Amino acid sequence: MIAKLTGRLDSSGAGHAVIDVGGVGYLVEASARTLDALGATGSDVTIHTEMLVGEDFLRLLGFARAEERDWFRLLTHVQGVGTKVALAILSALEIGDLQRALASGDSAMIARANGVGPKLAQRITHELKDKAGALGGISGGGSYTSSVTPGPLGDAVTALTGLGFKPGEASTAVAAASEELGADASLDALVRVALKKAAK
């Protein structure tokens, strides 16, 4: 199983890139966001990968961040979401936007992705709503990281989940509180404001 490639970006095109690793070129399918993140041809890159193996095919998918790969895996567990649709969603939405859409039940945002109709968007939202905060905490800028954020933000999310809020609800409420209070907000202030926002 190939989990990660580090090499030189040999070339890129619509939906794919070729990564040269020690003289071997790996064709990697990827979302538009990942391809943009790789940079210019000839630059050194590291890309996280997912290998798909079938009776008559072998495909390598690439992701700029490990959490994007985690979300790809989560999305493809939903009935009706294949590789193409999952990559389209990850191309259309930042991870943080996807998590917020799921946490708030905003299926219309997910339906912006190519190939995702209203019914499929609703199914994705319904099945993944409770997992919106499961793959990451939040940072002060409102973006999501691959592990629970240390410090007041992560502690505030933990506090809210300890009070019975779902991870997605807690992450969304704390993100909103952080935006209102600023990056230097104390844990007490974050929890107090987040509780008010979660209760609305």
C-alpha cells in the first residue's frame, strides 16, 4: 500500500499529476485544490495517497493533506458517492467549509459540487452530520486541523462535547465564539459564548 509520495512534480493536468520519485513517475488523480497546492512543475512535493485496487485497475489518488484523504474515505462510505464525486466535493469545498456545512445541515452548500444533486447532498449531510467534528478540531482562523487543537479552542470543544453537544455542534459553536472574541480569548469566555451560540 502506498500511503505517501515525496518527489518532484513532473507534470499536471486536469484531475491528475505525475510525481517523479527516484526516476519512477506516479500518475496521481487529485482534486483541484490539491493540484493547486502542489505548486509549479519541477518543484519538490509531498502528497498523501490512497490506492484503489480492482480486478482490472490500479489507481492512485493524491491529497495535499492527510485530513483531506480522511474526508475522502468518509465521503466514499456514503451510498452513491464514488471517487469522482468525492473529489468533486473536495475540489468545491475547503475542509472547514465542508465540516461547517455538515454540522449545520447545509446540504445546498454540498450540492455546489459537480455531480452532486439535491438528494445526494441531503444523504451526505444526514449520514455525516454527526462526524463533522470527528476528524479535527479548529484553529483560530476558523480552518480545521488534522488533530484536536491544543489550548483554549480545543479545550472549549472538549468542554462542550462533555456537556452533551455533538462534536460538529461543539466545533461550529466554538469557531463562531472565537471569531467574535478574537484569538486571545480565554477558555471561560470561549465556553460561555459558545454555549450561547450552540443554544440558538
